[in-house]
Amino acid sequence: MAPAVLTRLTLTDFRSYEGASLDLDGRPVFLFGDNGAGKTNLLEAVSFLAPGKGLRGAGAGEVGRRMPGEAKGRAWSVAALVAAEGGDLRLGTGVEPDAARRIVRLEGETVQAGRLSEMVRLIWLTPAQDRLFLEGGTERRRFLDRLAFAAEPPHAAAAAAYERAMRERMKLLTDGPDDPLWLAALESRAAAAGAAVASARIRAVRALQVEIDGRADRPFPLASVSLSGDWDDAPDTEARLASTLAAARGRDAAAGRALSGPHRTDLVVIHREKDRPAAECSTGEQKALVLNLVLAQAARLSRAESAPNPILLLDEVAAHLDPERRAALFDEIAALKLQAFLTGVEAALFDGLKGRGSGVRVDRGALRTVED
Amino acid sequence: MASFASPEIERLIALLAKLPGMGPRSARRAALALLKKRDQLLTPLADALTDAAAKVRACSVCGALDAQDPCAVCSDRSRDRALICVVEEVGALWAMERAGAYRGRYQVLGGLLSALDGVGPDNLRIGELVARARDGEVQEVILALPATVDGQTTAHYLAERLADAGVSVTSLARGVPVGGELDWLDDGTIAQALRARRPA
């Protein structure tokens, strides 16, 4: 498939932007400007070109521009031209006045949000993910599921089916009726979906490990990635999960939640040279580890035939890298020929991209392209 | 909102608005159309509603809706009494009948198992189904339930309940629709069709 490239972005009443537009040539874009200028807001706007809640996890009702004294955000839109064979496609998303739901428009027609993933695939890294290894498992599972979903879109449906069956099971366990056949039926559904979830995750982790191992010459720390728990793609996973759930009914009812199953799986990352868990490494090393995971995923997805090339959104990444790693990051983005949006407070951070990208000064909701 | 219409018209609009697919706006349009076409629409509709309310009942055998009990399908002697097709609602029964490919009888469950919505086996016509399956005449129960979590949980539950009824329990195939093009199918359907492949 042709690489996905945004050629034009137009923001209307989105966060700090009243109206702004940006022409793009497919090369990496570095956004610089003071704190609060709106750099991350622009990345967030791009992130709404994927299904979901964007890179800040915000609801569609939260991102409309709001003047002091206004109770709620205004109707907003993010529109893009996406380069495609036979001309640019018009893609847009936003919220209409007095509506709560985000709508997606393709070539002037309202379409399901899922259609976005046919045209744009995004990989992002934000400062919030710097704490990926320090926080509870939820964030890491989300990161893991994004990895799996990007390579295998049916993963999202399997994960939703698993969660639904498990919620139904908990409802029966806590509120009754105590119907062993009904519970077994739910556990069978949960086991089928859970086995699909577990196997998609382990495939994603294995593919990522291969990718990381193939990148040993880069100046980034190498990670060994694996999954905790014992749910993977072994042939007996589904049967074992069903019998585990059946045996755990009393325990789960007492606890008020399911104590075993793939929803408890965690992504385990070890810094290979130091042979230590990522959480025990220095802050800088952790950032570099996550960045290398994200770049490995980008490299992997950029070779996938069946889906659009990923677009990288890297928020405040350059400032935390030493000059050698920063140069390696820019080389990597250039080599992958991916469209990327990077942010930083100073233009000087991006000197290494000179001639290979374009700079945009962000100043209180205004965007100005500067000569590279 | 200020009321422009008499209470009789307001009541009509309020009731129409409760129909599936209708909202306040479409209910007002429908009410207006009815009132303007008194002879062609309003009176015949009122008669049809009265008639339906008086005569249509759920079939005591299968749960389908009909003016006779047992329903036309259940009392049709030419129907194959060895087959029961299990559907969620009457709408699915009508879809099966439109296809014209099935000559057995039905069981309308009246919903699907859903703990979160408070629908359990006792709220559905499951006991009746099990009793019918055991009557000696029935040889196969075909589960024609939706491919959702609730639909498949219900199918699994029914298969277990019918395990010792001495009937074979089957379910409809899932995969590539007739006349369907592969590149328009979602990934999940393609994966399911691949798993369910069979000798050509």
C-alpha cells in the first residue's frame, strides 16, 4: 500500500487553535515554541485521525476551544488531506455544535470511525509514557494492546468480547443466579476470546523482539520483552483458561474480581546489557528503552503490506536524548521514510534534521513554517 | 415546549415517538400524515391496531406471533417435525421464512442471556425448548443466533442444556456471505471463514 502521508492539516477551534493550517511535504516536521504554545495540541489533533480518544485520552467533548467563562468547549474539527493514488483524500473529524459524539468524514461522507485505520496509522510517544515501567500494569497492557492491534486489527474485537464475557461472569458470581451451565457458557466465550487476545499479544511481542534484535547497531539500549503470566498461544490455552475460570469461581466471587486470566498479563521489559528490569534503570535509560520499542514497532509496521505506513508522533522526545541518540533518532526516521511530528522547545534541538525535515514555529495557536 | 396541538394529538405523537426508529420529529410528521389522510390511513390503521390487539398472540408452542394458536407454522402438517430452528426474536423467524430454505419448525427465545441486562434462562423460552426437544419426534435443533458475545453465550448454554436430550445440536455457518467480495469483508469474518473452510 502507498505510504500514508498527510499533505495538509486544518484545525478549527481545537484546544488552543482558533483556526490554523499547515501544508506538509511528507518529510518529518519539527514543531518548536515556548511551553504552552500549542505544540502538543497539534500532535493531539493529528492523533484524532485514528479511532479512539487521542494521545491525551480526552473525550471528544473536552478538546473544543474554550474561552474564559465558557462552560464547555466549542464544536471543533481536524481536517486533513491524505495523499493517495489518484489524488488526495479529504479526511476530517470533529464534533458538531451541541453534539457529543465525534464524527468522521471521508470525502464529504460521514463514515464509521473504524474507517480511519484504513487510511492513517499512528504511533505515538508522549512524556506520560516515560512512566510506563513505573506505573501499574494497566498502562503497559494498553501499550501492549496497541502493539497487537496495530499489527492485527481483529485484536480489538477479541479484547472487547473477552472483557464483556468476563463482566457478565462477574455479575453472575456476585449477584447470581448460581447457574453452573450459564457460567460455563460465559467462561467458554471468555476462554475463546481470551485465547485469541493472548496469542495476538505474544505474536506482537515476539515480532517486536525480532525487530529489536535486528537493530543492535543503534545507540539505543536493547530490551528483552516478554509477557508475565502463563497465557500465550499454546494450543491448550483456550481449554486451560476455561478450566481455570471454572475452578476460580468461589475465589473470584469472594474477591469481587477475576484473579486470573489474560487481563492480568503484564509486559515485562528487561534492559539487556544491564540485565535489569526497566523499572530499575535510570530515567534517561527508561526513556531510551521505550523510544527503541516504539521505533522497532514503527519499523515493523512500515514493512506491512496490507496497511498504511505509520505516522510517528513524538512529543518532547529530543530534549531527553544525548546528542548521539538524538542524531540516531533522526537518522532512523529519515531511513524509515516515515512522516513524523516532533516537538521541542528550541529549534536548535532539531539541527540534526536540517535538510531532511521542515520546521514549524508554534506561537499561541499560530503556525509558521520556517526555512530548514 | 409550548403545545400547539390538542391533548388527543399530543398523545398520538407521544405514542408514535415510542416506536423503534421514531423520534419526536418523525412522530410529528407521521401523526400529521395520519390526520390528513383520515380515510386512507388513520381509520384503517386504527382498525388494524384494534384487530391485531384482539387477535395476535404469542404461539403457545414456539413463541411466534400469529392470530391463531398454535401458529401457522406449528400447525402446518407439511412442516418437518424433526427440526427446530432456535431464533432470538420473531424478526429472525421472518428472515428465515423469507429465505424460504427451511421447512422445519421454530422456537423463539424472546431474547438472549445477558447477566448485565438481568436476562436469565428463566426469562427466555428455554424450558419449553428443552421439553420439545425431548418429545421423541425432534432429531435436530438448529441454533440461528447472532454472532455476538450474548448470542454465542446463549448458543453454548443451549447446547449444554440439550446435551442429553437425544438430539443433534447444530448452528448456522459463519463466513463469506453469498455474493460477497473478499476485499470488502472485515478481518474477523475472513478469519472465521478460514477456520470454517471445507473441501471444495
